[in-house]
Amino acid sequence: MSEKKFITGNEAIVLGTLEGGAEMFFGYPITPATEILEGWIRTASEDINLQYLQAEDEIASGFATLGAILAGKKAFTATAGVGHVLMQDPISMAENERLPFVGIIAQRGGPSTGTVIYSQQEVNLAALGGNGDGLRIVYSASNIAEAYELSAKIFSTAWKYNFPTFLLTDGYLGKQKITTEFSKPLRPYPARKILREDVDKPTHIRNCYGSEPEFSKVLERNISDYKLLITKVAESENYKTSGAKDIILAHGSVASAAKSAIDDLRSDGIKAGLVRPITLRPLDTAQIRSQIRKADRVFVMESAFEQFARLLVYMIPELAGKMVKVFKPAVGFTPEEIYKIVKDHR
Amino acid sequence: MKNDVTKIVLAGEGGQGIQTIAKILSLALVKADYFVSYIPQFGPEQRGTPSVSFIQFSKSQITYPKFDTADIVMVLRRRAIKTIESYIGSKTDVLFDSSTIARQNFTLNNSRLFAIPATKLAEEEFGAKNQNILALAALAKNFLDYPKNALWEIIAEQLGKKFAKNKSLAGKAKEAFDFAYDFSLESKKFTKAEYDTSDSLIVKKNSQRVAVIVPKYCKGCGICILKCPVNALSFGKTLGVYGTPVPEIDIDKCINCGNCYRFCPDCAIRVVKK
Amino acid sequence: MKTPNEQFAMPQCLNSKSKPSLFCPGCGESIILKHLGNVVDSENIQSKTTLVIDIGCTLLSWNYFNFDIIQSHHGRSVPVSVGYKMARGSRVVIALMGDGGAYAIGLQSLLHAAFRNDPILAIVINNTEYSMTGGQMAPTTVPNEVTTTSPLGKNASIFGPAFHGPELVRQIANSKAFIARASVGNPTLMDSIITKAIENQQKNNSFSMVEILSICPTNWKTDAAESFEFLAKLEKIYPVGEVKKTLDKKSEDI
């Protein structure tokens, strides 16, 4: 069942979060995530079941999100760039206390204030940020229809597995207005009260422990839970990989451009294909590995310097031998450019 | 791993002066020309959990602050045993305070147990604050054979400020040190742990009121004694959770004003009308 | 009278399993927690209270009561409380923090919660220093007070004078907000101030803030008598009681 709409990416994201059962939003304006804050507030103004707060900063909006989550509400935030940096404080608490924090990260150029509209440089921070081991779940949307679906899905993933869950987008995706088909997302996984309000069995949650062995037990349990979710959560898409000798590994908007390039390459008789991780953490390692096995070259393309590539090579070391690195930090890839890169390498 | 490293664990309650004697012992070992490493166990609490320190010394450079098994363990309070028991191996010499810990408090099968009733000696003869000096002297003599005068010089230097404020404390500390240095450690017949934290409630009654004191919550801060308007409270013989004296109440003097209950940080005292 | 047991001297809502507590001997925060427990008992709100604790010595109270307690980050007990209260309006939500959490790292959240009149109670323990980390200078450290980071005494001309948190917050807080200072030196008054603050949350759906002057014998290196002597000095610098609005009331309505 699908429906055709002409809307922006950030509008689609707001609609997606509603499909995911979102009830509360906390945020602070930052380009290119601001329209999610504005869009949510517009929607909430007409629906008494929805709440929001424009907080004093990203730290407060992140922690207030956690407060609402503790009360059993599907709450979320949206941020970008340096706001995402500040947000590591609450995300780290969520990771420690196993709270289903949900964040939309509209990537912009960095470090520092950088540029305001586009990059893929927030992969490290989303996947491995904070002062822990990065037990987080990170999706990357490559087009507006997918951003809509994933905006709903991240709530189910977060509440089912109790790890901070993110959707990476960027300003090209968020601000573009486009006609596209939207399919109805799956029925959302329900929220539950985390602070149970029972004086006979009070809920006491802490993040600070008395000794290394005591904390180590907590971390061991969290890591073991994380390992168990990998096969259930990890996703990737293969596009025209059958018989492909040239494979592009890309995510998000870059993967979108790569699809057009591959269509052109294929019509020129060049056997090119795309492997696109939908989750960057955890990675769909088995699937990616099997897809690149027969390829001669694997082009790892990202609008960042070595961030996505590092995640890949750590999990799939054999990739290093046939990897062609194409890193353009904070700059996008056009389909024409990708077409040329692959063709020139032959 | 080099086997010429001697590894020591010192443990007691917070505020008992474990870190103070750990620092003194470390300095003493430095003066004896050893390479020394000292680190306290760190938690978020300053005083609320047992206090533990790890010391190592060797003729060569020490690389890592912690270890699995100690050569010497000194433990002065029952509650601390649980924290440090894993460092005791079959060849570890264990020195404990037999006035606060009974033999059966150690669950492990180790025959190298030695004791000095440090708290009893301090309470009855040398002043409560000197229990750590007694323990340090016994440890240094019996397990390290550290020269007596050299060790006292370091103690006197380290505690100089305290001693300067309180001359009688200094005198008592020296007496305690001399006594403990020459004390023959108990190795078989351990005295009853008569200064162990009391697990039972203290209940005092008269025809008008009932007072209840909970030694295992009391940390001996003395605030109730300070806030009692009629001087019905004073430190007694029973020891609280940190091995400090618990207040005693003169129930007939008490006017049941409620101040002790109101001010006690640890919910350890209350008087009610009958 | 019931046969006395170990809980005889405890507020009913206190979790006896947290005893003996993780707090130092003579800790003022323990006195505050006991009286908070007493107010929760006397107001009969144990079943609807949620406590959000900060980092600093307040984190040691993570299991102190038989009601829900959530440990947050340094300076963040206020925003967590704000989010929680928005989601669960019928709960009595209390954020417990130290003077560092409230007036240094978390000040903007405290100010904005007061400014928005978020219906939470912020309890700020003021012992004029950072206790958990071993007694460093705080905004509330009074002039000439010695701490580990003001070893010669706090130089007010460089580091500022004594930080008056409730007086500051009062300036921008909604007129319905209840803002007061109490002291562990006067537990009876502390009880009545905490009670008023909780009632202000329940009846007026408004923000409350109570700063409580407290003692820290461990880091002050004081015995019982010296601790209360220094506390009496602090009470002269930081006046106890409700803090009234001094600005022109009209400014709020603009």
C-alpha cells in the first residue's frame, strides 16, 4: 500500500515519526534539522496528544527527551553538527542506562560550525560517540521515502532493544521537496513505563558504579545484548550486484547518486553494482561480504574522510585489498561524477 | 612478571586512616631505596565504603598499579574483608585486627593468619585515633622487618601537623608505636572480636520514654551529642559501622526534644514518648 | 508502641537496604534526605514521587528511598525532571543537585525551568564546595574560604563573591514560583519550606526551588561543633527563608 506525495524530506520525517508512535519532541534550532522542530510543533499544535518543548540548548533537549522516555513516552529529538556534539552527554547516559533514546541527525559539514547543509561526517559521532563503546544503532536514509519509513522504524528498534537509535540524514535530503511514493510503515513496537511507579518495587536506575568489577558486569551484559541484536537489526540493500565487477559501497545520499550512475554504467555495458548499508551500526557484515566477494574493485565513497570506510574495514578486513577510496569530506557526489570515477578506473 | 615485587593490600573503613598509613609505609619503602607504587581504591564515595590501598615495592621499576594476589594483606574491619578477600592467596600473609574481626569472618582456608587487637589496644590504652599506628607498626616489624627508629621518624614527620596541635596525641602515638612494634602477633588463639560493630539495637527505657540507637548505622559523627540541649548524650563503649564509638544516652536526663533524631544524618537514633 | 527495629529512626519511605549509607560521617546531605523523606511521609506522596538526582554527592542517594529514583548527569537533573514531568503531570517530581550542578554546569537549565515555570521542585544543596571530587571551589564558596582550588582563600575580586542562587533565579522566575533557602541548622524550618515547595508544585502547578545550606565535615575538615559554627557563618551570608521578588513586578507581564 503506497501513497504519492510532494513534500520535503524533513516533512516526511515528521510524518514518519508519527507513524512510529512518537508522542513528544524536544529540540533546539539548528540547520538543517530545524524544519523537524518546526514541523513537529505545527503538528502538535493541532493534536492534544502530542507534546513538545523548544529547550534552552541541545543538552537540555536531550536530557528532557530522556525524562519523557523514563515516563514511558516515545520521545525524540533532532539535531545536527555541533548540536550533535553537545547531545553526546545525554546519549551517553542513555547508552549506560539502556534507555530507548531516538535521534534524527541531519548531518552538516564539520568540524566546528563548518557548513550548514550537507556532509556525511557525523557517522563517527553517531556510531561511536560518547565516552563508551558506541553501543548504538544507526540507520542512514538515502532518499525521502526511506527517511519516512526509517523515521517510524527507529522507535520500534529503540524500544525493542533499548539502545540509543539514530537516523542519519543530511540537508540535501531534508530540504529537498520531491514527488515520491510513500509506503505505510509496519505497526510500531509499543513503549512501556521505565520508571514503574511502584513503591513496593521501586525503580532505581544509576549510571555511576562503585568499582571496576561492578561496572564491568553491567557492560558485559550490555555488550552481550548488543551482539544478539546484530542479525535482527542489521540491514543492507544490493542494487544490480549480480555479476558486478565494480561495486560501489556507499550510504545515504551518496548511495542515491550511485544508483543513477550504475544505471548509466550498466547501459554502457559496464557491470557495476551498489551495496548500500541501511544500518551503519551494526553493519550487515555477512551480506556485504558475500556481495563484494567476486568484485574486482570496491569503490568506498563517502562525503567524509575515512569514517564509513573505517567501520567497513574493521568488520570486513579483506575489503582493504580491493578498496578504491573516494573521500570527499563535506562535499556531495553527483551521479555524473560517480559514473566518471568508475569508468576512469577501468 | 617479576617475582621480586612485594605486593601489599591495606584495608579498613573510610576515615580509619588506611590511606594515611599507606602513604607513610610507601614513603618508608622509598627511603629504604625501593621502587614503590601506591594507589588507593577509588569509588565515587569519599567515605561510605571500605577504604583500600595497594602498595608494591621492588628493587626495579614497577609498571602497573594493581595485581591479582597480594603477598601481605592487612585488614582492620569486618566489612572490608569482602572487598579484599580475592587478593588473599594460599601464600598470602594476613594481618588483621582481632578485636574487630573474628577468625570465622574469613571464609577462606588460609593458615597464615596473624593478628593484633589494634582497636582494643587503642580504645583501652593508647587512644582511639592510634589504631592505625598500632597496625602499621606491627605490619612493618613482622612482615617487612623495617627498622624501628627510621619508621617512627617518617610517622613523626608525616603527622607532624597533627602532633603539633595535640601534644598528648603525639605522646600516645609514640607509646602505641613502641608497643605494637614489639608486640608478638597472635597466631592461634584469637581473642573474641569484642570491638566488632554491634549488630543489635541499643534500647533504653524509663517510665516516660524509650530511646533506640542503631549502632550498625551510626558513623560516630557526634552531631547528636552536640545538638542535645541537656547533655544526655555522650560517646559510649559500643562501636558503630566504622568502628567509631556510638553515643550512650542518659534516659533520665533526656527531655525528649527530638533534636538527636532531627539532626542524625544516619537514622541511627530516636527517642519517643512511651 | 511497636517493638523497635532498625527502621525505628527512619522515615517510612526510606529504603532500609541503602543503610548504612554511602555518605560520610556527619554528612549534611543525609540530614536533608531524611527530612525530604519525612515530608514525603507527612504529605502522603510516596506513591506519586519521582526523584531525579544529579552527579556529585547526590548520586550516592540512587537507592535511598522506596520510590523511583533516576540518576542523571552533572547539571542535568533539571532537564530530565522537566521532560519527565511533561510526560507524567500527576507525579511529584523532585530534582536533587549540588551547588556545582545547579549554579555552574547546569545553571542555564535551572534558570530556564524557573523562567518557564516548569512544575518541578529543584533542591540545591549548598555546602560551598564540590564535595565528591574532594572539596574544590564552587560558585558558592564564600570570600576567603579555603578550598583545594582556592588554597589561599577565595579571592572575590577574581573569582566573584558568594553566589546567591535563589536570589538570582527569583529575578527571572514566574511570580507563582516558590523560591526559598533553608539550612540543615534548622531542620524544622527546612521541613516546612520543603512542604511549601511541594505544595506549590501540586496545587499551583508551578516551579519551586529550595537551596539548603549544608555541612561537609570531610572536606571542611571540621568536627561536629566546627561544622555547625561554619554553617552559622554561612547563614549570615546566605539568609534563610523565602526569597521574595525584588524587581518591578510589571516587567514580567510585558
